[in-house]
Amino acid sequence: MDMTWFNEMEARIPKGEVRTRFAPSPTGYMHVGNLRTALYTWLIARHAGGKFLLRIEDTDQGRLVEGATDVIYATMRGCGLTWDEGPDVGGPVGPYVQTQRRDLYGKYAHLLVEKGHAYYCFCGKTESEEDAGDFDRPADPCRDLDPAAAKARVEAGEPYVIRQRIPAGSTTFHDAVYGDITVDNADLDDQILLKSDGLPTYNFANVIDDHLMGITHVVRGSEYLSSAPKYDLLYRAFGWEVPTYIHCASVMITDPETGAVRKMSKRKGDPSYEDLLAMGYLSQAVVNYVTLLGWSPRGEYAEREFYTLAELAGIFDVGGISKSPAAFDLDKLTYFNAHYLREMPPEVFHAAALPYIRQAVKGSAFSTQEIAALLQARCEKLTDIPGKLDFFDALPDYDAELFTNKKSKTNPEISRKMLEAAIPALESLADWTADAIHDCLVDLALRLEVKNATLMWPVRIAAAGKAVTPGGAVEICHILGREETLRRLRLGLEKLKG
């Protein structure tokens, strides 16, 4: 076989730098396990000052989902995971979409046949039989066909696949997380490399692409450990350098229906990245939390929990990846999210909260900036916001029992007296500012010889009609405005008198 083309392909491969890739299939949303793989892959490249590639693996045409590639792009950008080479930005070893590389896989499969590490198979075994693991390698008559006779059948147009020829003996490969692993080759099947339609299988295409793109570190889930020896044998068969394998233990979750602990799965209804955003979580919180699912910072950073993406890139090392499965916990993610919400600059929080504020507050008379200021320290997820604000547009129908509060030392009778004093005091205010309302009510409590809470509780209940509100009496009255506040306080007084 003329090796000129193969030598030209070798000459294109970048050398002398760390190169990693994230290679998702456009078959749906980005689940948490995939996101973690993308994060670790990106962090390894950025920590080393290397290159991060995005490659779309679309050879499984039957499972493609329309628009899924756009979801991948949006998710990566939303998480801050920029790529140096990829389908949309190009690069020296493109194209970066597998179906666009279709012609080259056949060449490498046939080269492997010529080297004796693969063979033509004409058995017509169905994909379902392959998936079932029923293929009996020693009994396959095609494995021992005369090469010349097999080639003649191919040239005559007979349908065929190309299978990897697994040698006798054992295979030892090294993983950065799990160490050296030895597998008896008798336990490995002669997997299909090239299908009858000319497209490669995933297991073959990713090896070819990783080599031709100069990938030095391969991050993937531990479920691929069983395939690693076959990948290793392919690299050796071609005489190529084997990349550093980094297999990550599964992300587990407690099934909400059965209570059983199982691997996270979108098919089981577990939240994807997009789902988490829709549930009110911030991308920064998701990124921070997911990075720590199975990886721990070491040394001086061991006690910290909160990191920016840039900080993570600075300290990330493969040695911190755990062999043990990680447990995904929405409560823990909520804790992270609350931290990031509170750390936001006020104007940034307002922009993020505004769509949720407007779900509950339709009226334009109320300041969304002031409402956001009330919320920032009092919500854990953005989706918490609408339920906290449903009293602004319309006063809820509430029970007079809300005016009773043991801690504030109020009951209906005391609350009635407080409102009877508060209404004229607030009516007399020259300026309806938060400071003026505060000073007025504090001075009134002093004159009435009661604690501030004894006065503030009934004012807040009358203004909001709810026992729990995102702000106190002063803030709520200021946002509602003079007329609406006094109207609600008078209604509250009537409720107490009735």
C-alpha cells in the first residue's frame, strides 16, 4: 500500500503541546456527566497552556437529534468553555465533524487489514447481535479467511465489515486515575471497526481522530475502561503513541421514586445542564459544583469550596480525581447557587432576576431594582423569586390571625392599636423615602412605648398580606408607594375591627 497519503496526514499533527478534546454526540441535551468530562478536559488543557478542541461525533446517525449541536455550542459557551479548534472555528487538523471525515476512516481500516491487525468479515451479523455480546470470536470463519480470497470478495462487491483482530495473550494499559490494568485478550471481542455502510464505529473513529488531531490526554467516563484495551491495541497496531487515559468514576444520584442510588441518566429524567438553568441555577454555580464531583483541590486550596473557572484552571491537576463515584446532590448545588447569587454585583443580580420578577410583578409602578435588592440575600434559586413577590400586584386574601405573632408580641387587639397609630403618622410624611418611613415608624414605636417589632409586624402584614416576605415593613411600604401602602393599611385595620 502506498504510504504517501498516510505520511502527509502524520505531518499535519501538531506536536509539543498538551492537546485535549471534548467529543460529544449530538443526540440530546448535555447531561451532568458529559459536562464534567468537558470541564476536566478543558481544565487540563488550560492548566498546561495547551489547546482544547471541540469535535462532533455524529457517526451514530440513527440517534441524532435535530438542534443538538447548537445545544452543545450554547452549553459550552454558557459555561465559559472556549475552544481553540472546532467545527465553527476551524483549525489545522479539521474537519472537526466525524461524518465530514468519512473518507479517511476506510483508508485506515484497510491499512490495518494489510498490517494483519484487522480482517474483512462477510458474516452479516446484525448490530443488535453485536450489542448483545454474542459474537464468538474463535468460531468466526472470516477471521481465518485467506487474505487474497477475502480481498477478492471485497473487490467483487460483496458486503462486508472490517473487524479488529484481537491477538492472543493479554493487554496492559495505564490510566492516570486507576493505574495499570491488565486484561486477558480472550475476554475481548473482534469489534467492528468499519460498518457495511462505510462509516466507522465509535470505537474506531475516536482512536483515528484522537491520533490525527494530536490529542495527548483523553478524558472519559469509567464505563469506557472495558474498551480501553481495544483502543490500546489499535494504537500499537498502527505504531502510534498512546495518549494519557483519564477515566472518571460515575456521577450517582438517589432515585427520587425508588430511593436507590444509581448512575445519573437523562433517560431516567435526571436534570441536564439546561434543566438546571431552567430550575433557577446559575451557570457559575453549576460549573463550580460539577467540577468538585469527583475531583478535590489539594494543598493550600483543599479547604476552599468556591472557585472561578480561571482559578480552577490554575490549580486543576489530574491527581485530584477520585476513583470513587461522586454523589450529585441538589441541596448542595443549591448551597453553591445561593453563594453565587449573593456575591453578584447588584446590577448583575437585577438583570438575572428581572425575568423572574416580571413573572409576578406586572405593574410598572414598582421599582424592580428595589425589589431585586430585597431578594438578593433572600433567595437560593432564581425560580424562588416569583413566589416571594405575589403580593405586589394584588393584596392576597389573608386571615386576621396573621397579625398574631408571639415573638413580636402582637395579637389582633395590639395590631389594631398599632395600625390606628401608624396610618396617620405615615399620612403626615412629607417625603416617601425609605429613611423617612423608617424614622417615622421607629419614632412612633418609641412614643407608643413598644418594641419596633410590635409595630413593624402589623404594618408589614397589612401591607403584604403574607407572614413571610422578602423584605421588612419599611422596604415593602417604600416600594408600594404612599397611596397603595395607606390603602392596604386601612384595609388591614378594617379587617381587625371586623
